[in-house]
Amino acid sequence: MTVDSAQKWDAKYASATLNTPANPCHTLKQHSRLLPFKGQALEVACGLGGNARFLAQCGLKTHAWDISDSALTVLNNWASLNQLPIEPLITDLEQMLLPYQQYDVIVVSRYLDRKLFPQLESALKPGGLLFYQTFLAPVQDNAPRNPDFYINTGEFNQAWPKLQTLVYGEGWLPSENDFSEQPERHRYAWYIGRKVK
């Protein structure tokens, strides 16, 4: 990512407030029973931190990384107001290395950078969980225009050789932050894997 990328995302979140909806992705919410009762969690490319908020409310000390200072300021203020253990960090994921075996849970939603796949695997502690949900190819309306930002059918199953697949699916899901009577839907792939001890 570049300065232009940071400016683009700051502009997107410039009007966000504490009342702007920020909800967990479908995969995390539907399979929250798999979460540990305590530990360290990370949300990658968190935006306003819908997943990070949920993880912290579940009792996990949560790190939230994003390139947008605007989004992280809102998240930090929300965490302070609600007295929840969230540590936001401005991060250029193209320049950052994830720490080795640091996290019990990592969540990524609506973001795809295949170069991060090996780092995500190594950043999990033994027994740690990866929750991943992102757009499923081909390119969809009202979604990213770049085909590189779409996962291909079945690709998640080969992405992490040291993880045991717990959940895998593909299909239509409503947008997390669309509360209209007919919420917008997109095709997603979702994956939950556990690092083999």
C-alpha cells in the first residue's frame, strides 16, 4: 500500500462516528462457539473493527490493524468508551511482518492479499484459529473491481497446509452493515482453520 491508499481509506471513513455500524463478519458470528475464553486476537485490515469489537466482547485481548487513521480513531474511541481491550495500530500490511506464534485467533474479512497467507499461518499459536471471509470470484457488482481481490472456488482449502480445516463454504451472504429491508448480498467464500499442535 502507499500514501495514496491510506488517503483513500481515510476519505472513506472520514464521516464515520461512534454510531456508524461496525459488525462482525457472518463467519465469526455464526461460529463464535469455537473461540477460546481468553487469549490474544488480531483483526487484519479491520476498518471500523466490527470483528475486533466482537472478539473483545468475547473476552479476548484484541489487536486491530488497518492503514486508515480515521477508522482506527473511531475504533479507539469506541473501545475506550466501552472499556474493552482493543489495541489499534496503523499498519501498511504490505510492509508489516506478523509476529511469530503470537495469536490465538486471527480474523480477516473482505480483504485479500495472498502474500499474507504464510504469515497468517505462522502468526497463529499452536491450536490457534483463523477465520477468513472474503469475496468469491468472479468480480461482482458493488464490490471491488480488481479481480485480484477475489478468492477462487476451493482456493482456501490449499492456502494453509499447517491448518486443519474446520469450516469451509461458498455462497451468498448479506452485507454486515446493511440494515435495509433488502440488504445487499455478495458471493463469499469462508474458511475456519485450526493450527495443528
